[in-house]
Amino acid sequence: MNRPHHTQNLPEPSVISQEGWHCSHYYYSFDRSDVRGLTAEELAIARQEFADVLNASENGPERLQVSIVSGHKADFGLMIMDPNPLTIDRAHQRLLNTRLGSSLSSTYSFVSVTEISEYVPTIEQYAARLVAEGEDEGGPSYEAKINAYKQREPIMRKQRLTPDFPEWPATCFYPMNKIRLPNANWFMMDHPERNKLMAEHARSGMEFAGKVHQLITTSVGLDDWEWGVTLWARNPEYLKDIVYRMRFDEASAKYAEFGPFYTSYIATPEDVLHHCGI
Ligand code: 76R
């Protein structure tokens, strides 16, 4: 059969990411009055079911992280990643269908996907940047930096598209936009200008190496904000430090606006139940 010319090199229609993963953040609170209506036996079964659904399962998503939320925005949160957005949503639905599901209210969710930012330099761009910063092209220090970047690049690529969750106790999620005001419109600036601001941003981020990991997921066209920022920190004080530091970067100071912040602590499903007294 002759296919129309314009569809010839197109991929098959699919919900699966072609590169990277889907990523959703879910937040829930317990309705205690509902839980109190359960007998001790029902509660034991319900608790077990809650833990089973959230502990890694064979047909479950590639990544699922549970955390206890600080403050009254939620009791706990899930961050779930998978190539298939329906596998992610299925984990959320399975939780709602457990015995404790009817005692849960969903307080917030955020849908996004991973990608390699357009501001991550290619090896060539990285080389040009080194020369612009005064490195002697072809010199030993230049060569050493290029080689280090060549080794780092595939690891960073994997970490951005299909990340492993860091084993640090504190995490913070918030959505953000780049503003579109007549006197400060991120999307009206040309690429080199945005690139310069993002390079400044990346430098201040790198000052937190070993203290903070970041995952920027994109939600343009998918949710109410343009990006989701997930931070993991060796200690929660670094969350405050990094976000404060970045407020002074022009990319944030002039162009960013932020949604609600959800600060939480990595936990097992059993920890969540114990912590919440369920
Ligand atoms: O991806 C990379 O590591 C390369 C450099 C880099 C890019 C391209 C980088 C580094 N970021 C990039 C893009 Mn970031 N980032 C944020 C926030 O609170 C605020 O003021 C802003 C929220 C934080 C805390 C943070 C941290 N970053 C982006 C983008 C744009 C995506 C696009 O347009 O494609 C946004 C919205 C954004 C926001 N960033 C870093 C950090 C940290 C800690 C780093 C250092 C990299 C590392 O150590 O892994």
C-alpha cells in the first residue's frame, strides 16, 4: 500500500518515549476518620497491601520513590518514572484501589518527561567554550578537560534521560516557568543569549557538586508549568542554600517564576505508615 509521502519516515504512533522517560510526581494525604473505621485485622491487611503496591514489583515502573512530606501540603509523595506513561499512572491507580485507597486524597500531581536540555554543550561546544575562557587549544590542560568531558558525557546523558535516584535523605520538588513579560521575556531572547545565562546558572549549580543532585524534567505542553525541578540533598539545608544562591543568577532573578515547593524525606512505604500513625 502506498503511504502518503509525508508520513514516510515517521515512527509508529506510540505513547512510549523515544528517548528518555515519562516522570510523574504524586502527593497524597490520609483521611484519618476513614482509617479509624477499619478493624485491627482489616488495618493489618490494608497496611500490607499499601506496602506491596509501593514496593518494587515486576510489572511496575522502572523507578518509584516514596517520601514523607513536610508541612500540610501532603502526608507523602511518589516520584515515578517509566518509558510508558500508563505504567506510571497504573501505579497511582493501584494505590487508589487498595483498601487504604479510599482513605487517600490526592493533593497534587505533576506530569513531565526527561530530556537533554538544549543548553547542554556538545563536545564541540564545550571545546569552543574552553578556548573562549582562555584555554590553549590543543595544550595539555585543554586536552585533559576535553577527555574528561568525553568520559563524563555519556554518564550525564544517562542520568538526565533515565536517571537513578540518588541515595540522599532530603528531596524537594517544585514547578517553574520562564516568564514572558514585555521587559523580561525569556522566549524572545536569541539562543546565544539564553545559552550565556544558562552557562552562568550551570556554574552556580556545579558549586553544589556532592551536596545536591538536580533533575530538570520538562512539562511544556504536558502540565501547568514549563519545568519540574527535583532536587535531592545530602542535607536539607543544602536545598535552601542552592535555591537561595540561584535566585541571584540572572536566569532565575530576572526570568524565573516558581510554583509550590514540596519538601520531603525519602522513606519506605512502611516508614510512611509508621510516621503517619496509620
Ligand atoms: O544539565 C546539566 O547539568 C548542564 C547544565 C545545566 C542546564 C542546561 C544545569 C545545571 N541546569 C540546566 C538547565 Mn539547572 N536547575 C534549575 C533549578 O531554583 C531555581 O532558581 C531554578 C531551579 C535548580 C535548583 C537547578 C540546579 N536548570 C536548567 C533549566 C532549563 C531547561 C531547559 O530550558 O532546557 C532549568 C529550568 C533549570 C532549573 N542546574 C544545574 C542545577 C544544578 C545543581 C546544576 C549543576 C549540574 C549538576 O551538578 O548536575
